[in-house]
Amino acid sequence: MSFVTSLKNTFPRPVLHSLRPMAKMVYRNNLNYLALLYGTDKWGKHWYTQHYQRYFHSLQKKRLNILEIGVGGYEDSKEGAESLRMWKTFFRKSRIVGIDINDKTHFREHRVDIRQCDQTDAVALRKLSDEYGGFDIIIDDGSHLNEHVIATFHVLFPLLRPNGIYSIEDTQTSYWPGWGGGINKPDTLMTFFKNLADGINHVEYPIPQYTPSYFDQNIVEIAFFHNLIVIRKGLNNEQSNCPELVQKEIRRMETTQISA
Ligand SMILES: C[S@@+](CC[C@H](N)C(=O)[O-])C[C@H]1O[C@@H](n2cnc3c(N)ncnc32)[C@H](O)[C@@H]1O
């Protein structure tokens, strides 16, 4: 039984409702608690918020645009928006946008925009990103179909703002045939992202005239967790890997060696 369910069984609804604002104030900096409070499975069933806490705590008070693919509840119009409420409480100055293939627009509220949109609709995704001037954080918790995850990443990652963070949840579907996955299958999402990890070292390839891809040049970190991938966008070339201070030190060492 989850923590939230046991609370629901213990206390009458009006008591729980009266405690909610207080709990929100106390736990607004803790994503694990907020996930339980709002009832998203990012903590309790899955264990994602512990990782998000590390990536997002320094961004918490910034004015960001955050997109989550998958509002939740599937065809049930009464269910959904739990994670959007969690993000809204945690990122207190940010705009939260959720998209879902099912209509969840009735869950819109102050700072939370929701659109009905298929994550494979590249035109709609580009239009949405343009409308917001780009997103700083994108979380893919949509269909989890391998083909969709990869296609959506191709469209949205280039539109992610500099230093943005892109995450993909429920990556276990990479191994599940029903989701287009499979063990040792070449076109799964895990194979795709594992290949991108090599690109982080592309400047070291012993290939003359190697032409780096967009992903080679704009990914500085890929972290693989249980069922979760987190990718950080940033400039990845000879210069960015050798910041000014390091370059200065190299020049100093070179001149010392020459004069010695
Ligand atoms: C796992 S739920 C999202 C849960 C929510 N993000 C949370 O953490 O509480 C997945 C949602 O993705 C939606 N979905 C499925 N296929 C989709 C697609 N092709 N495009 C957009 N949303 C999709 C489903 O309708 C469902 O509501």
C-alpha cells in the first residue's frame, strides 16, 4: 500500500484537505514528498524524484519553461496532472506545460498550461516550443514506445534551451517487444542513447575530418539510472572542453618548458 493510500485510509478527507497546504509549505523543496503528496508515481512506484532532486535543486527558484510529455490518467478524464502540480509547487516561478494525446486541458491552472497533442506530431511540438521561446527542461513520460521516444527527442532536443535538461522515463520499454523494444535489438531507445554517449568523446575519435553530429556537439552529459535517462545540453567541442583557465595553464607550462 502506498504512503498516500495509507494516509487516505487513516484520515477522513476533510482532515487530509486541511493538512495539504501545511504539508505543501513544509515539503515544497523535496520532490520525493511532493510526488507522494500529489500522487504521481515518480516516487513510490518508480524512484525518479531522488535523481530529479539532484538535477533540479539549483534551478528551483529560476523562471523556467518546463514541458512534460504525458499528463497522466490516459482515457480517464478525471485522472491526471499529478506530476504537473508537483513541478508547479517545486518550481515556484516557472511555467509548466503538459501535453497528452488525450484531452486533459480541463486541468489547466495558474502557471500550468495543458495542450492536447501527440508526441509524434513534430509540427505541433515545434509550434509549442516557438510559442514559449523554448523549454529549459523536457520530461518524456508519454507513450514510452521506442520509436516515439527517439522521434520526439530528434524534434525537441535541438529546440531545448542552452544548458537545458531532457529526461526520458520508463526506459524499461527498451527491452519489451510490445513497445518496440527487445534485447540486442539495434533500434531500441537504449541503443540509441548509448550511442549518443560515445558522442560526448567525439573530439577524441582518431578519424580525420570527422564531422560531428548535432548531438555530438550539444550533449555534455548522459546519465543512465534505473528506467531513467537524463541528458544535459551544452556546447561540446575542443574549446568547451578546454576552458580558459585550463588553456592559460597549458600556455604557461609551454612557455616554462621553452625557457627551461
Ligand atoms: C505514464 S502517464 C503520465 C504520468 C504523469 N506524467 C505523472 O508522472 O504523473 C502517460 C501519459 O501519456 C499519454 N500518452 C500516451 N501516448 C501519447 C502520445 N503519443 N503523445 C502524448 N501523450 C501520450 C497517456 O495518455 C498518459 O496520460
